[in-house]
Amino acid sequence: MELQIAQDLSKGLLAQHAGFNSLPKATIHDMQVVAHVFPFRVNNYVVDHLIDWGNPADPIFRLTFPQRHMLSDEDFARVEAAMRSGEKARLNSVVTDVRNHLNPHPSGQMTSNVPHFRDGTLLSGVQHKYERTVLFFPRQGQSCHAYCNFCFRWPQFVGDPSLRIETSDIDPLIAYLREHEEIRDVLFTGGDPFIMRSGLLRRYVDALLSANLEHIKSIRFGTKALTYWPYRFTSDDDSTELLECLTSIIKAGKHATIMAHFNHPNELAALPAQEALKRIQNCGAQVRTQTPLLRGINDNAQVLAQLWEEQVRLGCIPYYLFATRDTGAQRFFGVPLAESLALYVEALHGVSRLAATVRGPVMSSDPGKILVQGISEVLGQKVFVLQLLQSRHTEWAGRLFYAQYDPRALWINELKPAFGEKAFFFDL
Ligand SMILES: *Cc1c(COP(=O)(O)O)cnc(C)c1O
Ligand code: SF4
């Protein structure tokens, strides 16, 4: 049974946990401070199967438990002082202030990708940024079995629910899909859509399938349940129904694909995850994988090579290697683009070409998905060769462009156009 621990680290499962209690008291205190700002949630699977408590640098611990340096020294001191004061109102206002300057809504999340019907009415709980794919955010899927410290959706888990992108009604999406015959894929996302009970998920999927939309070829699910709660696919009382839901998509003649998040090979080494993968694949669904490059977790060519090699062995399709987004704890987890590119190239060098389906490093930014293709020298200037893989503006998709080489830059907003241009073409 899933036992969850959220926010308060001194309660529940952790209070009795030998591994957790073996941590230095100062570390536990630091985590409590940081957990006021960032969402924290883990469960018994993460704590007992994924973390090696004897390893102070354990990657999954770093991924899920609050880390002291996710906050700057100044922010940390402010939150700590407010905590010590015991004044609730003061603590709340400090926490809100700290969150607000961690860029809680990057890339125009709340504004630019909201779709409209032809008559101008807004569609809530849906994003349509790229021509062929719509994102659907079911209300009951807007949390996760555990939270990742780097997550760009972190404000959704702590903040004002009115800022959430979500809906419990799929009919408007279906009506929108009828208006948009260019769309091919519907991506259920969150949070994690597989946190929903299977019956609920099924109702959404059934509605979509029975709408008989010929132009919709694939249904995707963005999830980390395979590694945060693999029993979702194996032994939960509604796991069979979840697998039937995947099967029903295939039976309807559509492709079902799981967009799985795997950040470190340890997640795949766990046998329950491998069992879950098999069950999904037995339904005829595919598993594609993605991860950001994360400092102290997978910023190492051997680790990345192992991650992709294991994925290929287990029948997954490596898909994206992302750059850490410009929000939250980016300073802590982010790896410069130049270093990321070098790691990507080195890691792929050592593995089967079947892993070369992974593209990266990729920035999911406001203008679109930007791939760092390489570093080159043009007319005596060292430059990044970049490509806008896809964009809100279809005519921009595929375009190559150049930025001045900068070994420290983490994100597109830290890059300058090359060759003396004033702005990148998408900012003109
Ligand atoms: C990445 C992404 C998609 C899907 O893009 P693919 O390259 O087709 O996987 C869709 N919508 C948004 C907003 C995205 O960031
Ligand atoms: S599982 Fe996905 S949505 Fe949930 S916290 Fe992790 S990265 Fe974010």
C-alpha cells in the first residue's frame, strides 16, 4: 500500500525510518527549512527501494529530498529566521516572497499556450503550443506520487490552486479537436495522470476514443509512476483496469505511448519498475523516455550512457535530454549548455546507435523547443549552433540559428545572438 509523506519531514513514515534518522540533525533541519518553499512528497517505495541511505550523495535522495542549496544563502536565512520566530503570518509572507522571485511561471505557461475556440471562448486545462499535439491536464492528475526537486511545475503543487492549469471536463477538448484536424496527439499530463484512479482515467480516455476522431493517431501519458510507484501497473487493486485502458487505445487503432521520466539508472535497476515496464509493453504500448540533465544526479557521461543503454535493453525509446528550466532550483541542478552538449556526445559515443533517438540538450522555452546542435567556428567566431525543433509558429520549425559561445550559459535567456545581430529571429 502506498504510504505518502508530504511537507512535514518529522511526521509519519520518516519519523520511524532508520535511514532517515541516521542523517545528521543539521541536515534534517536544513531540509525542513527548504521544504517550506518547495513542495516535498515521497512515499514508501522511493524511501525503501530507490534510496541507498548509506550513500550521502545518493542520486534519488538528491532528486526528492529538499537540498540546502536549492535556496540561496540569503533566502535560506530569511525562511529559517521566520520559522524560528514562530509567527505564522510572517513565515507565509517570507515564503511567498521567496517563491515569487524563483520565476514560478516560466515560458509564459499561464498565458501564451492557452487555446481558444473559433468563437473566441477559452479552453481551460488544455495547452496547445505545437501544431500536432495538445496537452490535457485532468484535475485529478495534478499531483505526483513523489515530487522531483527540479520540477518546473513546482508552483502547481504548493501555490494558489487558481493558478493551476486543470479541468475535469474532457468534452471541451473533444470539441476543440473537432475544430482542429491538424492535431495528431493528445498528451495527458500533470502532475502525473497515473496518480488518478484507473476508473477516472478510463472515463477520460473512453470519451476521447468514442468521439471517433480519425485524425488523432496517438494518445500519450506523461508520467513518473514507473519509478515512483510501479505497483500502479502491477499490484494496485486497479492496476489491471489501467492496463485495460492502454489496451483499449490500441484496440481503437491508435498508438499509446508512455512518456516516462527516468533521471538515473538506479530507477530502472529496481525490479518492480522492470516488471511494470513489461506489463505496459505487453499491452502493445510504447515507452519513450526523457530526463533533464541534473547536477549531481546524472551529469556524467557514464551515468547517461548506462541510463540510455538500460532503456534500450528494456525496450524503451530514449527521446529527450532536457536542459533544466529557468525556474525554482535551476541554479542548483542546472548544467551549462556547453557542458551538457559535451556530456550528450560523450555518452552516446559509448552506446548502441539504437540510443541515438535521444535528442539533446533541448530547452523547452517560450519560442519553442530549442536544440543545442553543436559548437562551431564561423567567420572566426565561436558559436553555438541552435535549432528551433518546433514552435508555436509552424514556419519557424526547423530553423537553425547561432548564439555567441558562452561556456557558462544555462538557458536561452543567457545567450546572445552571434555575428553582431541585435536579437534572435523569434524576438524580432
Ligand atoms: C514537448 C512538448 C510537446 C510535445 O512535443 P514532441 O516533440 O512532439 O514530443 C507538446 N507541447 C508542449 C508544450 C511541449 O513542451
Ligand atoms: S513526476 Fe513530473 S510533474 Fe511530478 S514532480 Fe516529477 S517532474 Fe514534476
